Amino acid sequence: MAGSAVALALFVAGVATVASARDDTADAKQPGAAAAAVRVPGPDSADAGFARDMAVHHQQAVEMSFIVRDRTQDEEVRRFAYDIANTQANQRGMLLGWLDLWELPKVAAGQEPMGWMTPHGGHGTHGDHGMDGMDGMGDAGGSHGAFTSHDGALMPGMATRTELDRLRKASGKQAEILFLQLMTDHHKGGVAMAHGCAELCTVKAGQRLARGMVEAQQSELDAMAQMLAARGAKPRS
């Protein structure tokens, strides 16, 4: 059953990526697409903030996935980790590519991570939306989705340096459980950020990618819950 859930999660992730690409192709055929293509979001926009933050968030998911592939021989977990690494590395390339296309910096000096999701970041009262359900994850919380980085965890759901060291030292079933728990938290943070972009971003391609991330990562969350249960464990509270 767990194997079937993993296969379904990988299928959904692939469908979301292909659907986004097809939508982009369809848009290019519509009148006025050329004019829309040259519209560039500002450096303080939700589009730019999401691209920067999610690229960093994805990079850690890729790192954790490669770590666990070296710490276990379980083919189910290794395949699952490889798919996450492959999908999120590709999406990270897209996000950084957009920043290059928009001629915007990949690192914004003076801007806090997640600032684009907060009301005081210039996006009105909707800034809280993507942070629903994030209270209690690391140092996330506050009425405006404020997040204080801790031990290398720059955004909600990200593992700390200490947790990554634990993963590097674990092996076998212990490594599998820790990876699945850390990646569950990571996906929850990513889903919250993607919800925020789906609501606040203005570039259609970014909105589509964000919605695809929500769908794919939610499917993977369900699969990871089943994989943890099969190993006598569950997501962290």
C-alpha cells in the first residue's frame, strides 16, 4: 500500500509539472501574450520574493534527499528521495531562471525571508493566508506569519543544522524515519509558501507553478504519512 501511495505521489508531481508547461505554451498562443511576457515584477514583489525564498527552500530538500540516499538501502525511500531531488532541483532552476529573466537579484539585501507574505511587506491583509497551519513549526508564528530563523532554518519547515547533522549520522530505518519526518515538515512549509504565491503573485506562470507545488507536495505528504506508519512512526507534532 505504501509503495502504491509513493507511485501515486510521483505521478501527481509529474502531472503538475507537465500541466504548468502546457499552460505556458497555451498562453504564448493567445493575443497579447508578447506584451504580457515583457511585464517584469518589481524587486520587492511577491513574485520575486517567492522565487528567491522557494529556491532556497528547495535547495535544502535536494540536500536532504541526497543525504538519505547515502544512509539507507531501502529502495522505496531512495526512489522517493530521488524524485523529490529531481523535481525540486528542476523547479529551483525555473525560479532562478525567472529572476535572471526579470534581471532581479537572487539575494535581496535587507529583505527578510518570507517578508513578501506579510501585510507590512506591502501586500495588504492577505499576507497571513499562506501561513495558516504553520504555528508551532520551528519559530514560525505570530499574527502576521512572522518567522525568526534558528540554527540555519531560514524559513518554516526547514531543518536546522543540528537536524541535518543527525540525518547524516543516522542509518537504515532510523535515517528513513528522520528523513520522512524532516521532509514532512519541509513540505508543510513549502505548501504554505506556495499558497501565499498562488494568492499574491501576479505572474501567471508563477501562480501556476505554485498551485502545482501545492497539489504535488500535498500528495507526497500523504505518501510520507503512510511510509512512516509502515515503519512504526508518525510525523512530528
